[in-house]
Amino acid sequence: AGQFMGYTIIGNLPTGGSGAKLYVAQPNDGAKRVVIKCFDITSGSQLPQIIRESRALESSKKLGLIIEHHLEDHRFWYVMPYHAGEHLGVVTNKLHEKSNPLSEIQLQTVLFYELALLQTLQEYHNAGLWHKDVKPDNIIIHGGTAHLVDLGLVTPLGSAMTLTTHGTEYFRDPELVR
């Protein structure tokens, strides 16, 4: 896994389409657990993805979503908060397994998650940013609320990159795919 100064690796997370490896880590100073996203050229990471991710990182720093970042000879890595929950798809499937249709309390819970997500998206937009990969797998339910994760495609609203079709198939804006 390689060492990350100031952190002890305690686990891994599934990787997405970026080619980066995701680690759950404990800061050596005892602070809350974090996620380290690492792109390593010697392990197959591609320079265009690293460049795109570093641009997203700069935008994400505006929202305080990045704790620290490092560029080394063969790798680029950054640290962000860890949310120890399940993604929205798993949570909603579990709710539907309990009862179908949803009870009033379950429906209120789901609507609360939706409200939290909309508030988060409003924060992004107020900061001039677009997440570009909102999907159930990138919404973690933890601590009674929804957290939007995976900052790899965060883009300034005024950027030419907003006109690209990056993102997950079936979750892209239809007007951009056309």
C-alpha cells in the first residue's frame, strides 16, 4: 500500500473508474479516520486522470472537503473525511425489504436524506462548483444524514469541463450525452 506520512492504513475501499486506490486510514495524531485517495504511476494510474483529479481537488478545497494533499515523484495523493456508512442504494434496498410500501417514518427518513443531499448540492453551487457524479454509490448514509463523496469530477461551473460527458453512465445529464 505504501506509507503515507502521518497516517496508518487500516483498510481499503472499492475503487471506482479513476484507477486510484482508496485507503481508510487513522491519523497518527488520533484525529478522526480519513480516506486517502492515491494515484500511483508505477501501479497503472494515468497522467490525464491525475491532472483531472488535481483540478477537482483545487475546487474541493474551497468547500473544506480536502484535509491535505501531496505530489511526489511517482504518486499523487490526498486526504478527505471518512464516512463509515453504506451507500444510498444499499440503505434504500434495506428499507424496502422491511416494508413495501415504505412506512411514514421510513419515507420521512428518505426525504431527510434527500434534503441533506440538496443542501450539499446547494453548497457546491454557491461555491461555483458542480459535482458531476451524483449517484447512489456516491451518497453515504452516516450519522443520520447523507454525505456526498467522490470528488474526482468536481468542476467549476464556468469551466469548459462542464460540457464533457464524464461521470457514470445512466447517471449523466441527458442533455450532455446527446
